Amino acid sequence: KMNAIFASVLILIIMIAVSISASGETAFASKTDELLQNLSHNDSKARAQAAWALGKSGDVKAIDPLIAALEDNDSNVREWAAIALAKIGQPALDPLQAALKSKNDSVRWQAAAILGMMNDTNATEALCSALESSNSTVLYWAAAALGEIRDNRSRDSLSSALAEGNDTVRDKLGWAIASLPGKETVDLLIGLLQDENCSRRTG
């Protein structure tokens, strides 16, 4: 009889726990939906706060809307959206790499900057492709990201891009190359000092 009572109490506890869990999940989903709606709020401060809160939530549903927010007309919203994507981390990696191919150069350089913050070698190839951009800001942030990631696979792409962009871009490209580990990097830097192309020597 005691066993039957214990079993009944246990079942009741489990049912209550499941109910509370389901209620929590519903509330969480409702909160996320509310924040996603606020990303389109008329007030830029509300949009910025929503972006930050979505980053803290880690909800993958927020990734695409946050990438869209990188085109917001308010710089604070764009910055908080970028920070939020970096905070979400690995789940945002593939969407951000896709954003590197956006027709909007602003989205492209912001995606590169975020990938640098994430510091994931899986982004190396996409960032190397971004070095082929004709936009100096995209070039700068792609180089900055690769300098943070420090993946030797980027060495040739960084070296090839040295003849592109302005002095600021070339300085960042040179910094990124110097950040790479290994004797091959030292040999490359020595070779660049003797390059016939003055732009590559500048880098």
C-alpha cells in the first residue's frame, strides 16, 4: 500500500515538473517572439535593447533577424546586433559566412568583424574569399578577422591582397600576416621586404 502511495506521489511530482517545464518553454518562446518584434520597433533604443537581449538568450531563431539588423539605419542597433551574434556564437557561424557574400558592403564588413570576434578557424576560407572584395572596409575587417584567427591557411590570400586597398588596409594585412605562427611567415615577411611592388613592401 505504501508503495502504491509513493508511486502515486511520484507520478504527481513528475506531472507537475513537466507542466512547469512546458510553461517555462512557452514563456521563453513568447519572450523571444516579443524581442524579435521589438527589432522592428520605431524606437532605435528599443531595437538596440532587443538585439542585446536576443544575444543573451542564445536563441538560434534570432540569428537571421539579427543579421538583417546589421542593415539598421541606427549605428547603435547595428553594433548591438553584431555583439549579439558574436555572443550566440557557433550556431551563427554559417549564416555569417553567407553574409560575407551580401550585396550590402556594410553587412559584409560587419560579418567579417563578428567572425573575427568569434575566432573560429572554420571561417578562414570564407574570410579569405572576402579579401577579393574591391571595398576597402570589407578588406580591412576580413584582414583583421584573419589576424585574430591566426590560421596559416590564410597566408597566401593575405599576401596576395597586399597590393590592394589603401595604406590603412595594407597595414592591417601586414599585421595579419605577422600574426600567423611559424617560420614560413618569417620567410614571407622577409621576401615581402624585397618585393618589386612597393605596395607589397609597404604592407
